Amino acid sequence: MQPIIIVLIILVVLVFIALIKTIQVIPQASAAIVERFGRYTRTLNAGLNIVVPFIDSIRNRIDLREQVVPFPPQPVITQDNLVVNIDTVIYYQVTDARAATYEVASYIQAIEQLTVTTLRNIIGGMDLERTLTSREEINAALRGVLDEATGKWGIRVNRVELKAIEPPTSIQDSMEKQMRADRDKRAAILTAEGIRQSQILTAEGEKQSAILRAEGEAKAAALRAEGEAQAIRTVFESIHAGDADQKLLAYQYLQMLPKIAEGDANKLWIVPSEIGDALKGLSGAMGNFNPMAGMGGGPSKAGNGNGTERREQPPID
């Protein structure tokens, strides 16, 4: 009985192993390569799959999701003979599991070496300044070459990114000095522009202020002149309305002389020529009221018939 039990146990174990090898569960976004006696048979997709045990074998399991592979810095020589270190990142996806398994031994290593050689070809035709400012151009050119070369490997390169472009230390120092000088230059230009604009605005303000001040003074002078003219006109009209003669005018002038003499600066008087005639008329008028005029040995004047003496008044011009 013991040999039979041992055989049954062996058969159960073999059946269990056969079931394990027969049923293959492939996860989502994955694929498996099946070989029969060392030859490619088929590709297992996601889900439950049945294979022939002890005959079919799983050669490779491939992840079909997009992969990200960073590559170490690679020294590249530019057109102006400067060595720069470039870090790259490749985003790729396996589209054909069979080609990725049988067309290339290690597609990761192949993509890395292809990236290095392509970068050297692209950067070798650019100078340092263009290299630093043309990342999009480099990415597009690198992706085009990689996508074309890796297509037959069953791989699609979705994106290529340059993480860093590091020039030599001496070049970095020179670039920093140049950038600092450019910033100082722009700051000086902005400061000069600000001072110039401030001076222009100040001059414009002073000009407008002078114009407004001159206009105000002109209007004030015009108003003063108009007021004085109106006062003179009013006085003139009042004098003519009162029918004043030269005696009254001479008398008013004599009253104004003390006021004219007020002040230390009034050293020179200007007397109109007409005032002399007015003073003569005034003196003649005052002579008529002199009580001593009829006394003395002067010639007698003709009377008016009633015993009083009659004196002629001086003519008034």
C-alpha cells in the first residue's frame, strides 16, 4: 500500500504543478512572450491565459506602461570646442513586446547609447550660447532620431527632456559676470531714464507755472489799468459836469502839493505848463478881494456911476 500512496502523492503534485504552468494570469498593461521548445509561439495579453505545461514556457514579461529612464550626465563638445555635461530623461513605451524581446538584446542600453551619439551630433553643430537657449530644438531633433531608430524595436519615444546643461566652471563665471554687467547696465539706463523724465516733468511744470503766472499778472495789470482809466474817466466826467474853471483847478492843485511832498523820495516835482496860467488867474482873483487895492497914489479907475470903483479882472485862458 505504501508504494501506491507514494505514487498517488507524486501524481497529485505533478497535476498541481501542471495546473500552475497551464494557467497564466497576466496583469493589466503587461504582456508575456511564450516560447515552445525555444521558439516564439505567441504573446499573452492581460487576463487569464492557458498554455501547454512542460512544453510552453514564459520567456519574458514586459510592462507596456510609459517608462521614465534618466541617463547620467554625458560630456558633449560644442562647435566652439567647449565641453558641456548634459543630463537627459527619456519617456518611452513598449508597443510591440515581441520586437522588444527579439529585435534588440537590451533596449534600455540601446536607447542610452543612441541618445549619447545623437546628442553629440546635434550639439556638435551648435555653439555654447545656442546650446543653452535651444533646448526645445534639441529635444525635438533628439526625439525624431530616437523615434525613428527605436520604431523597429517595438518602442515609441514619447518625450526627450534635457534636465541640465552644465558648461565648464570658467565659462559659468564669465557668464555670471556678463549677466551682472548687463543687469548693472539696464539699471543705469533705467535710472538715467527716470532722471530725464523727472527733469522733463519738472521743466514742464515750471513752464506751465510761469505761463499761468504771466497770464495772471497780465490780467491783473489790465484790470488795474481798466480801473485807473475808469477812475480818470469818472473824475473827468465829474469835473466837466461841475463846470470847474481854472481857478478851482489851481486851488485843488495847491491843496494837493503837501500830499505830493510827503515821502523822502519825492525830490523832483513836475509841474504842468498849464498850471502857471491857472495860478495867474488865481492870483488875479485874489487881487480883487485885496482891500488895499483902492488906496494909494495909483491912477483912479472908472466908476460905475454910483460912487464905487470898478476893477478889471485878468483874462482867463
